[in-house]
Amino acid sequence: MLKNYAFPILLLALFGLTFTACESGLTNSSAELSDDELITAIQSADKMSVSLEALPSSVRQEVDMRKSIAIASNAHEANDLGFTVEMRTVNRGPVGEASTIYFNAKGRMLQIEGLNGARNGIIKAEDRANIKRAFELIMPYQVVMPDETIITITAEEDYSLIRTWYQENSGTREKFTLVFPINVLIDGEEITMDQDAFEELITSQKNDRKPKMQLKMPYQVQMPDGSFITIETKEDRALIRIWYQENPGVEEKFVYVFPLTVIINDNEIVVNSAEELMRLRRRFANSVDDRSHKACYNIQFPYTLVMPDNSSSITLNKRNDLRLVRTWFAENEDYQGQRPTYQFPITLLVKGEARERVEVGINSQEEFDAYLTENCAG
């Protein structure tokens, strides 16, 4: 009797093994990716918002380790790939700024292979037990949320009020700001700072932050007329801006000549295409084309933004008007992830050699790009 069922049972067993193997291959496919590739996959994947309590314990531990300097404002799961946790700085560096930490599906924090140092708030294992701060804010202090709500921080527990605000306003990327003056503790000394003094402190920190990405000189760029400009020193970047000033009707952007070499944390990486360079730019805060420009310039109000539908525009008369941009994107979800552009001319406010305020007129996107390359690159 048993012989009559032996063959069907064997087939079912083999089918079960095959199905299990296939299923394992699907669910564990992320294990075949490097950390760098997995981060890229997570960034591109559809993600679902999740509560912090639903995250793996190892993720919660990493987040909890930072609670005195940064809080988790949002978390997302990329199915079968991993998790992202958005952190907001609350007591160190550029207060209110967002960064993202990536984890695989098992909760292991992801890092870029072949590089030393931290990225996106990642902390080396040997440093996790003692997170050092270049300075810290002395409580109590107040912060202004993007909707102008004021939150008073009197103890670390009050950071949860900031986290709750961002969870209730999950589409908001704008950072909160400090109410000045504030008291700052630096090397055991208490110092009262206004906004300008605090921004200078942050600028000095950003200049020292690692990892930092910069192009290795010499390198070349090709201009729209086919000519080449060789960049051997930082001063040579001005040649790009001068070219656009001498060719005011040209709207096409210059391009880098590949291959070129970028330096990240004293490591040299050969880049062979614009796509590879863009991927590296997205990885690092201090990129060769960093749009988080606060250490480099401010834009004089009022100015106008042209929205991604190319028919809408928003005029900003003061900093708080940035919430109008956030509202526009909330009402036009098809354009999420795209960027508005400036309506030129605009005026940049920068600091001169004697720390005086200097106005710089910019008449086109190409001239703006050239200015950034010349003055705001790493």
C-alpha cells in the first residue's frame, strides 16, 4: 500500500523543497546586495510609513542611542529590503536638520563599503558608547516649527513634542528653527549667541564634518560651445562663471569630462559617468554641488519660485512663506520629489572678506550653477 503512495509523496516533497528554495531566494535577495546597492534600492522602492515601536529592536536601539543629540521624526519600511529612519538634530550641529539612516530587513545599519567614518548619522561601533558633542544647547530653549508653533525644551523628554509634530505632519521636510538668543556650552564654557554667531559656529562644524566629497584637481569641464576649461585650482572655477557672463544667451549647462576622480574621506574613487557622480552626490551632505547652501549664501527676499508644473509660481516675501511651497506640493502630489526653480534674476547675500554683507546678482540658472561650482563646492 505504501508503495502506491511513495512516488506522489516524493513529488510533493521535491515540489515543497523547490518552492521553499524559490521563496528563500525572493525574500533573501537583498542579502546578495552590497550595503551601497541596498541603500540605492531602498531609496527607489515604494515605502510604507511605520511607527517606531514596530521597528526591529536593533533599529530602536540605534535610534535610542542618539536621543540626546537627534530624534527619529519618521520611519518607513521598504518591503523585503529594509527600513529608513529620518533623524532630526535637536542638540548638536545644524539644529533641526534632517538626515536618514538605512537598515536592512534584519535591522542591521547599512554603511558604504570601502569608506571610513560616518555617513547620515551612522556612528562607528567603537564610538557608540560615548557620543561626543562639539557643543550643546543649554536648556531651556525654544524652537519654532514650520507652522510657527513654538515648543519649549526644558528637558530631553520634551524632544518627543518635536517628534510628535513631525509624525502629525509627515509630509513636511522643512526644519524647525531656534529662538534667539540661545546659550551654548562649548568646552565647559557657557556662551550666549545670536543667530549670526550660531550660524558661524555651525559653518565651522560643517567644514570639519566627515565624510567630505570633492573633485580631485585637475579636471575638465566642457562648455556648451565645445570648448574645454581645465580646473587646476579653486580660483579656476571662476572661469566657468566668466564664460556664462560672456555668453548671456546660452542656457545649456556645462558637463564634466569623465573619467574624473573624487576624494571622499581621503579615499580616491574614479567616476566614469554623470550617473555615477550623481549617485555619489546623493550620498554625501558636503557634495561638489551641495544645494544645502546655508554656509555659502542666502537669497534676498522677495524672490519667486517656479513650480514643477511650469505654470504655477510662488513669491516668497519672508522665510516663513516657505510653508506655501509645502502646501503646493501637498495639493499637487503628482510632483512630489521634484524641485521648483528660481525665477531670475535673484540676489545672493554673502559675506565678504571683512565679514561684511555683499550682494551678488545672478541672472540665469547657468550663472547660478557656475557660482555654486566656484564658491560652494567642497
